[in-house]
Amino acid sequence: MNLRNSSDLAQVISAIRNEYISLKAEYCDSIKIVLPIQRPGHYIHGPKPVIHVVNGYNVDTVIDIVRRDLRPVSGMDVGIVYGNLKTELNQEITKIVEEYSASSNIVMCESKYSYSAEWPVVLVLHGLHRYNGQKDLTTLYSAVARARVHCSIILFLLPDESKNNSLEDFEHITKLLNNLRNHAKINMMN
């Protein structure tokens, strides 16, 4: 079973499997062992992704969220995938990685260098650009796609962006969050 199957992907796999079986009817019993049936519910049901949205730039708040999200996954392989981290936040996250490295295998990776990587647990850290929604969304897509089972996303405004703006000014993100309400737990933080 592919642990990255969604419901729709499971349906595609089942259709392919059924077509294959119809071509090889005389080997049906052995095929059932090699290609298990993807019945509804057979694909993975992981925990809902969690999206923390920090309405501003607060290093302490982001660090607190990272620590809180790492505690329950202690002992697991974790990827911290980031986009647009300022130096001081990057340094603080690096300290946390060193602190937790005794109990977990944690890798820190910039989103643009993580294309073929995957981890059971992924923490996504992303500083938002008001005028570059396409970059925000492609970076988030790439980072979230690294997760196999559990994903926690921390979104925050970059320091330059948070001076005269609030999250409502980031239309591409407010629209995305609205579309994800049924698929993720969203925590709004000030």
C-alpha cells in the first residue's frame, strides 16, 4: 500500500488494478497478493494538517509553536522545510534542531532544495510575501508535499511586510485558508 494515497488516488489505483486483473483473469489469486484491493478506507487517514497563522512577525511566537509541534513527534524522522526565513529566526530554529537531535532525526531544508525528499512528519515555516502570491503558493505546495503522514504549517508575515499590513492584506493566503477550512485545523494567532 502506498502511504501517500488520497481518496482520489486510491480510486485511480483501484481502476488500474481492476483493469489489470481483467487482462490476467487466470492469475487472479496471485494478483490479489501482489496488488491489494484499495477499498474505501484502505488509503491512509493521517491526522488533519495544522496551520498556524501568525498575524505579524514574532520570533518568540514562531519558536513556541515549533517547540509545541515537535514534542508529540519526538523520536520520529522530521523534516523542517522552510521558505523565507530571516537570519534570527533561522538561527533559533537551528538551535531547536540541535536540542531535539538526541531524540529525533530532524533535518532542516529550504523548500527549493527539498523536491525529492519526504518525511513522516513535516513542519513547514513560511514567511509571506504580499506582492508575490505565486511564490508563496508554489513554495507552500513544494513544502507540504514533503509530508507523508503529519504536517504542521506555520505562516507568518515577514518583518518588512508586517509593518503596515495585516493578514487580511494577503488575499492569496486568506483565500487559501478559506478553502482549507474543512481539510486542516487552522489556528489564528496575533
